[in-house]
Amino acid sequence: MATLKLLLGAAILGVLVLVAIKVIPPYFSNYELEDAIKTEALNATYSTRSEDDVRDAVIKQARNYDIALTPKQVHVSRLGGFGSGSLNIEVDYSVPIDLPGYSTTIEFHPATKNKGVY
């Protein structure tokens, strides 16, 4: 009986480790992307870069975190002038998770808004 409990406990622990190995990296990458788009919004609010330039910079940053984005997945909008308006960046993407016997998709929607000082 003790051997059966030990095997069952080891199997449950193994499954939890496998799930953690598959699920934690996409969440960590999303956290890093959120930080990158916040920084990008802060810098772009006070620069004269166009919305397309900001979009390209976000896509490039996402590649650093192994997130494949297309221009349709990154929405950049500027309200007002440079330095006095606000800049919104919204990203929508999903990551497929394949576990033995089960597959799912995790949806991520990082976004940020930065307002100018004036």
C-alpha cells in the first residue's frame, strides 16, 4: 500500500512539473512583453515616431520574447499631439499549449496607455 501511494504521489508530481514547464514560459513572456510595451509607450509619447514605427518596434520586441506577432495584432493609436496627447498600445495574441492528451490555447491581451504631461 505504501508503494502504491508513493507511485501515485510521484506520478501526480510529474504531471504538475510537466504542466508547469509548458504553461509558465508563455505567461513569463507575456509579462516581459507588457513591460516592453509600457516602456515603448512612454518613449513614443514624447517622440515624433509614427504609429507604424511604434507598431514595428513592438513587433520587434515581441520577437525577443519568442512571441510571433503580425501588424494586425498590434493596435497603436495616438490622441492629440506629440508630448501633449496620449498613446495607446494594445496587443492581442494567443499561444497554443500542447500537453499529452490535451491541447488548449491561452489568450493574451497586454495593453498600455500613456498620457503626455501637457
